[in-house]
Amino acid sequence: MKVIGVGVGRTGTLSLKAALERLGLGPCFHGRHVLDHPDRLPLWQAAAAGEPVDWAAVFAGYAATVDWPGAAYWRQLIAAFPEAKVILTVREPEGWYDSVAATIYRMFGYGTPDARVSTARTVVPGLGTFTEFHRRTIWDGFFGGRFADRRHAIRVFEEHNNAVREAVAADRLLTITPGTGWAPLCSFLGVPAPDEPYPHLNDPEKFWARVAARIGEARR
């Protein structure tokens, strides 16, 4: 493990995944990959239950991780991989909350489902089990069952970011916001910056487009 992304979902984590892979620091694990490894779900479930976990087995084949569910276990990960660099993605709290509420909370949490969500839960293999795990880890665990309380959720978000800054040595940690581009990331990692735009992959429209694509794949 070379890089641990400790920023929570909807802070530019998918864009960071693409950036790390472009820089040769991949494959990079993202929350969407939990469904790609159903055999590893018991390991994630053990983590959710507070049991000891072989994190090397969880991330076998990956050189980096970003997003939830990994970010929910950031303390365990930075201890398990002491040589890995740590990246905290952050964004303006009010916009972050709105983005989560409109996407992953509706898809995997307790937000009001629409036709896309209902269809995906019906046809995508393993999505029901993943949703149950996601609820236990993120919505019931990380947010204490109170994500719908905007003030509470934002407070948890900010407390998480502050805890990371306090716990991780300054020379091991990079904090970035959406739109900062390649320069701070490449400087931190000691690699040259590509001559191309930094990835921008996960606005709400693109999120729901990926859901539709997953539904299409499941139906073929």
C-alpha cells in the first residue's frame, strides 16, 4: 500500500483514484470496488463489527485506497501500512452534505429511493448485501444513524477531518480540495505532473450515469 485516501465520500475521491492511477500508483481501491470482490465482504463485515482484520488481504492487488469504506477505518489503515502516504480530500461542508444527500445517501443509505435506486437494488447482484454493509458502516456507524440531521452530519465530517490532521504527521499528510490540480499531489508524491487536465469524474450526473451503466451490465 503506497497511498491511503482518508477523505470521506463526495470529496473528490473518484477523481483522486483516477489521478493516482494515472501517476502509476494503482490499482486504487474505491468504494465501488467492494462489489467487485464479494469474497472479501466478510473481512469488511468483521471490520464493521470491530474485529481484527487482515488489511493486506482486504486490499490485495491494490497499491492505494480512497473513499469509503476505507476512510471509515483510517486509523487502522495508517497503522497497518506505516510507510504509506496519506491524502485527505476535503470540500466546503454545506456543498458536501448536499452532494452526499443527492447521491450515495439515496443510493445506499436511507434517503428516499427513486426508480433508479429501486431497479438497481433489484437487478445488480450483491447490491442488497453491499447496501446493508454500507448502512452499518457509514450511516449507522460513522454518522451514528443521524445523517439526516444536517448539522450533526456536517459536525461529524469536520471532526473527522480535524482528527486526521491531528493524528497524522505533517510530512506524511497532504490535504487537497477539488480544483487544486496536479501540482500539490505530484509534489507530495515526488512524481512529475502530467501534461493534461486533472480528472473530474464524480458530479451527481456522472454518479447516476454510472448507476445506469451498472444496471445495464446486470441486465445483459
